Amino acid sequence: FWSLLLYSCKEVTFREPQPVGIAPLKEIPQKLQGEYLTRDKSTGEIGDTLFIESWGYHFKDTDEKDWLGNARLSDSLVIKFYQNYYFVNFKEGDQWVLRLMKEKSPGVLELLSIDIQDDSKRKEMLRKISRKVSVKEIVRGEDTFYQINPTPAQLMVLIKEGYFTGIELRKNK
């Protein structure tokens, strides 16, 4: 869950919020707002809780004692809506990290990213992406960013071809 919501030490990033040319939302739509539970795929255990508000999001750990973080819509958290996806862009230094949210069914969201954390799969994934758009490697201390600059159409091809994967979040009713 955390590698999806927060940035990791190896990320596919962007020069500007995606998709380029689409206006950002001023607030998160009512239908997405609520409390979402994460569930461990292997054990089925309930994990951390994500709260989506009109102004951004925040989350708590599993024992619901500690707030783990939050983010407000701002010049460093930009959300756009395009072709039935919510593009959650957040700034890390001079790079933009992207997560996608899609309403799969009422009360169920998919949270997606390009996963390149696994060393054994990273080179192959980056090779495939580089066939679609150019990839620029940027190293900042311990972090490595693989920056791409797709058009909206190229970005949608990456989504439709399955480069973005992730988890389901279920709304707590």
C-alpha cells in the first residue's frame, strides 16, 4: 500500500503533472470521498485506512492510533480527471510522481502505479516503456527517477497496455 501511495526510491516520474493540458480539480468529487480499507492480498487482513476528503487525503495505521500522513490539494498535490481516471500527481523535489485512481464499482477504487521496485523486473519494464516514450534516468542521492514526458494519448496507451498495476481499496460503509 505504501509503495503505491507514497513515492519509493525508484520511480517513473514526470516533468509536470499528468496528463499535460488537462486542468486540475479544485476539490475531490463527493463520490470518491470516504474511508477506504486496505486489505492484504495474501492474508486477507485489514490494513491501514485511507480517508479521502474534499481537500485531499490522510491515513491511519491498522490500530487507528497514529495518523501516518496527509496531503492537501496544492501546488505540490495535483489531481486531474481524464478518460475515467483520477491522476494523482505529487511533487518530490523537481519530479512529479503519478498514481492513478479509478472507480471500479461503487465503493471500490483501484489505486495504480508503474511498479519498478523489483530489481529483477525493472530493466525489462523500463525497456518496454522506452519503446513507447523516451526515458531519462535521474539520480538524486539514494533516489533514482526514470523521467518520461508522454502526451496524453501516449499516457493512455501505457495505462491501457497494463503498465500501471496496483490494489483495490474498499469503502468502509
